[in-house]
Amino acid sequence: MSQVEIKVLGSGDAFGSGGRFQACYYVQSAAARFLIDCGASSLIAMKRWGVDPSLVNVILLSHLHGDHFGGIPFFILDAQFARRSHPLVIAGPPGLRRRIQETMEVFFPGSSKVEQKFSIEFIELTERSETIIGSLKVTPYGVIHPSGDASYALRVECGGKIIGYSGDTEWTENLLEVSRDADLFLCEAYFFEKNIKYHLNYRTLTERRAQLGCRRLVLTHMGNDMLNHLPGLDAEWTEDGQSLFL
């Protein structure tokens, strides 16, 4: 069983709270190098934290909000200008190909029609259905977070380890399945105790901690309200640029 490293490239919300980059996590093992989410600031974060974009072969998307997938047009164009030649797989909710191409056209008109020297395979993930992508096993679970298409929490098996990722959501029992026996559960905690639709808070997670069943819970995607309560939490949280080892 190989060591798995998760490099936190972005742990912030959509609005740069605390000066943090948007959601993006670089995962590497002996057999895989991939991103979980790719927010609009992700290419900047990769270059800030010394991650070579050319090493990324797969991008997994939880949902199609700009702070979770808006970095893909920049990633693709950067790869094109860098003369990338090896394939890229982008996997996520149904509709991702259309949404990515539409976004590319808004940002850089005509860019979605340019033929790259590397192939891009778009894989639509089906809820509760395991998908094999190279050495990865990816299972999405529906969550409560409207984004124009389906929104998922992801359960990823990599290098003999299980990584759970909540994406963005209010509490749903599906998180119990995502986190069950996971070596790491990366879970959003947008607020400290305020209840709002479509997002989680720290109080809810601490009250349900025993139910989650993960070996390690690490909080992420924190807004200003949550950041103001650091470091007095009875939990781990992410910082941009840090590495988590499994």
C-alpha cells in the first residue's frame, strides 16, 4: 500500500475569505495524480504551491459552480500552450462537457473549438455508481446544493486509501456513506453554527461526528464566520499549501 498525499491548493469559499484560494486538492500516489475540484483560482494556486499542471491526468468535479470548476478553461489553455501531449480525463456530474465548453466560450471566445494536441475525455458520473478511471475508483453521492446540474459528494479509492469529499451541501444522510470507513473525509464547514440552506456548519458536524465513521475529519471551504473561530476548534482544518498524508 503506497502513501497518498493530498496537497491543499485551495481551501477557501467562492469569495476569497481569508485570502484563500478556491476549492482544489491535488492527490498523488504511486499510481495516480489528480485534482479534486478545480476552482477559478486553481492554476494560480498550483503555480504558487509548486504543483506542475502537466502531472495531472484526471480532474474530478463535485459540482459545477465557478469556485469548483471555473479553473478548467485556464488549465486547458495553459496545457495547450505548454504543448501537453498526454490525455486528460475530466469526470463529474452530467452536463459537465457542455458547461465547460460554454464557460470557455465566455472567457475566451473560440477556445472550445480549438483542437488540442492532447485528448480530453469527459466522463459523466452516475449517482451511487462506481466508475473506474485508471487506478481510481470514484463513487458519487447526491447532495443538496443546486448548481444547474447534479451536485455530488465524492468517495474516491486511491492507493489503497479512501478519500471522502463533501463538495458543498447542507446536511444529508448520504454523507454517512461517503465518509464510512474513509481514511480522510474532507468536509465543508462554511459557517460556525449558523444554519443556511445548501451549506454545512461546524456545530452540525461536531454533533454528528460519531456517525460519520471516518478515521480522520478535516474541515475545509470555510467562510469568514468560520475562519474567525480558528484556532479554537476541536477539529482539524485545512490551510492552503499544506499536505495531508495517508
